[in-house]
Amino acid sequence: MARVLSGEHGLLCYFAEMKLDQLPLLALACAFLFSSASVGAEEVEYEIPVIDATETAKILDARGDLVKVRGVVIAASAIESGMNFLNFTTGRDSGFVAVVFPQDVAVWDGKLPSELYNGKLVEITGEIAIFKNNPQIVLRKPDQIEVLEDAPVSVDATAEAEAATTN
């Protein structure tokens, strides 16, 4: 049995329980369908939604979705294991965090992400994941984060956030 399915996202061919002598004919049919399907096809642009980093509930609702999270990095740290954290709210167990795993730090050309982005307004693109009930995006490469501008962060807010991440 062979089926050719057509849907809004294009065509899909799949094979199941086929006799070997039927494969070439079906493969040829699928190749024709795929090549003719692209004629007149329209490209659809998808705008990635932007969420403010302080809107934790909205970010939590976007779990599993590709989004941009925009906000000021008010505290950034690197721990002994090499993990880097970019915090956008005060308090260790609340709010959105961007995380860089030790194996991914090398792609930042020897500079620690925690040093590069502290105190800056940034936009982070990635899939929202949840860790210990907190939303996060794992940064695997520098092009996932864009510096929009340096943002002045009060000394008190930075000290409070650093204290929260070290406790």
C-alpha cells in the first residue's frame, strides 16, 4: 500500500507494505508531485512573538513555543560548573532566566555570556522550557541574543539580584 497525502503544508509520501517492484513507480510519482507542488507555492512569513522578560505568566504560557524575550539583564553569573545565567528579575526562584551550558560557552569566543550581557537590554530568541517552575531559554549560540542597548541598572537592584542568585 502506498499513499500520497496533500495538506496545507505541502505533500507527504509514505510507503507501507509495498512490493519492491512497485517502489520505482511510486517514487517517480512522488518526485513529480513534490516538484509540481513548489510551482506557485507562496512563502509564508512567520513573525516570532516578543514577550517582556518580566511577564512571567505570559512566558510560562508560551512553553514549547519559539519566542523572543526582551528585557534588561539585571544579574548575570557563572558558576563553578561553567554554567552561565542571565537573570531578568530579582529572586533566584522566580522569573525568566537565559541559561548557557558549559559545553556551549566556547562559541562565545572565550568571553563569558555572564560578562557580556549584564546590565544590557537584550532580546533572546529560543524555545521556552520550564525548569523548577521557572521559564528559561537555553542559549546554544550567540545569534540567539541581540543587544538592543546598554541599560542603566541601579546598584541596589544588581546587588539584590546577585545575592538572590548566590543563595
